[in-house]
Amino acid sequence: MRIKVGERWIGPGEPCYVIAEAGSNHNGSLETALALIDVAAEAGADAVKFQGFRARTLYPKSAGVSDYLGDPRAIYDIIEAMELAPAWLPTLAKHCGKRGVHFLCTPFDEEWVALLDPHVPAFKLASYEMSHLPCSRRRSRSLPPPARIRWTRCGRCSMSPVRSATTRWSCCSAPRPTPRRRRR
């Protein structure tokens, strides 16, 4: 199976498509987010992927304390501090274009799909988001095939790579780093 992201083909006979994971490591700073793009471009990545989430769609304010990152704050407050500002999207996408890398961002809810739609050549989603049906349906309507990419876990987990007429399903490994026996 071959898929096209922007002008770049991915699949058998094509070079490896490298996605640099910026995630939420911008620490609330646009300058840091831009620097993450610069570093990824200098390292030869094909794309830089951020994460688009909102604390209010992931946790209730009363969710309490978690040991996430060893931070003593309530999980809602931790996640809220890690949010990517939607106002940055045009700037990040433009900077990626100038640096010759694709701008990707994993949407965690339907609102983020709509925010990202004008800025990304494809959607990359987390394997645990596969069952988020409202968000999945919204992503399915946003980009024409074959630009909709869904990554699932394979191997010993319950999800397997599949294809459909409108969406390309690929697989990646959830464990980090990928165990040697699962590398292809």
C-alpha cells in the first residue's frame, strides 16, 4: 500500500518517512515550538507532529492529583498547561513549510480536527483514539483519500492494520523504543 502525504509518497520502494514528535514539549512557548520544528528539519525529518488537546475534553476539573510526570498539581492543571494554542497553528504550519517539513498534529477531539483541517496534509492519531468515534468520523470527512492516515498498533494487541475505501490504515508500534523483534 502506498499513500501520499502532501507531495511525498510513503510505502514500499519509498524512503522512510520520519515524523519528529514535538508533542506538547513546547512548554507553552511559541518560540520553543518553532525551535522544535527547526531542530527536526535540521535532523532530516519529513514531518513534525504536535498534539492538539484540551484539558476540558480529557478530564473534569475535579479529576484530582495524578503522579503524571511526578507533578503534584491536579491532572487537569498539568494537561491545561501543556495545551497547544490554536492561534499558533498558521504560524507553525507556515514555519514547517519554510523549513521543508510537513506540519502534523494529532487531534484529540472534533474541535481540533476542524482547527487543524486547513493546516495539515494528513491526520495522525494515537492508537487509543481509534475508538473515539465522533472524532474519527469528523477526521474521515476532513481530508480526501488517501491523505487520511490512521496508525494502529499491531502484533500482540487487539488492533490490526486494515484498509477501507476512504481511509488508509497503517500500523506503528506503541512501545517506545520499538522492540528490535518488531522492527521491519
